[in-house]
Amino acid sequence: MLIAGNWKMYKWPSETAAFCGGLWERLAGTSGVDVVICPPYTSLAEAVRPFDRTDVAVYAQNVHWAEEGAFTGEISTRMLLDLGVDGSLVGHSERRQHFGESDETVARRTVAALEAGLRVIACVGESEEEREAGQTELVLRVQVETLADAVGAHEHLAVAYEPVWAIGTGKTATPEQAQEAHAFIRSLLDVPLLYGGSVKPENADELLAQPDVDGALVGGASLDVESFAAICEAAARIRS
Ligand code: 13P
């Protein structure tokens, strides 16, 4: 089980150390779950320091495909590795929606990150309109096959299924909807599959109990030590 917290554009560096200390204390004694936090770039160093030599991994929220170069505003694999960062999210729907990320650029970022030795959680998911139009599988197929063609079932790759209509809306996919989408994704690319979209301590048990759900990518509920730790504990219970 893998539980990842995507902080999005929340928490400045001065808040990060306190959060990490609190989380580490709170999770002492919890086993059987891999925990990842994904702070904004400016808080990565603050997160890497307290979690050095612990089992909590620190990922960025995006990474560029070039090692260095004239790419204003981007961050490279080498920069993340030099900081001690373990991996990166790639292709989050907010990047796709607001910043022009495409399946092709997601694949390029994924390939480069994996080749550099970073771990990757690549995000896929359909919008509300696409689901209502009966296009969920079509959309997932295109997104996942682009990744599968580029890297295959790489041992450092995980995929997060995040239906866009469930992100930050409080509208969680039902456990059945999550399971159905995950089974479909697994038929195309057999890597660990995380569910994301309004995961909270109250619904984590049911979602994580689905056979093809191998973990969660948590947004809002990962910003609070208590609720994030409660989701990590739910994951530990299920696989113990
Ligand atoms: P919420 O958990 O806030 O819905 O966000 C999900 C998400 O986008 C995680 O990457």
C-alpha cells in the first residue's frame, strides 16, 4: 500500500518542518504502508531534511524532461536528485487543465524521471463531461496507453486514477467506480494503482479495500497531520 499526500500550492517552508516532525511522531509504529509527501518545490528541502533516513519519501509535484537548459520556470530531474528528492508526480489533472500538459509531455516527463532514477506517480482520469458521455474507458485508454508505450510496467512507476470530478469537490468515486476503473487501467498497464479524489479518513477503508486499489493520492486531507495519518493507518490495517 502506498499513500501519497499532494500538498498542491499549500504550506510554505516554515510550516513544513513542523508538519514533518508531527507526521513522523504520529506514524511511529505504523507499518506495511509506504508514505510519500509531495510538497511544493520551495518546501522540498525542508521536507527532505527531517525525513532523511526515515521511510517517508518526498516527491515533487512535477519535473521537466531535460537535465538543464533554457526552460524558464521548470525544474529538472538532476535538481531534484541533488536535493535528495525521491520522485515526482507527473500529469496531475490540474497541470493538464490549467497548464497545457498533454499525454505526450506527461510521457516525456515520466520517461526522463524514471531514467534519472526518480520514482513517478503518473496521474490519469476523466472529466465529468467525459464520464457522462460514456467516454471514461476511452479517455483512460488513451492516457494510459501513451504511458505504457513510453515506459511499460517500470518498477518505479505507479499510476494514480483521479477522476477530475472527484478532485476537491467532496464527490468521491464509489468504491465500485474506483475498482472498475482500476481493473481497466491494470488491464493496460500492470503497476501499483492509487485512487485520488476526495479521499478522507471516513472513506479510506472502503476505497482501499478494493482488490485493484493499491493506495491513495490524497489532496486536501493530506494537509493535516491527523487526517493524513488516519488514512495511512487505514492502509496499514487493510494489508496487515
Ligand atoms: P482532494 O483529495 O483534495 O480531492 O485532491 C485530490 C488530488 O488531486 C490529489 O492529487
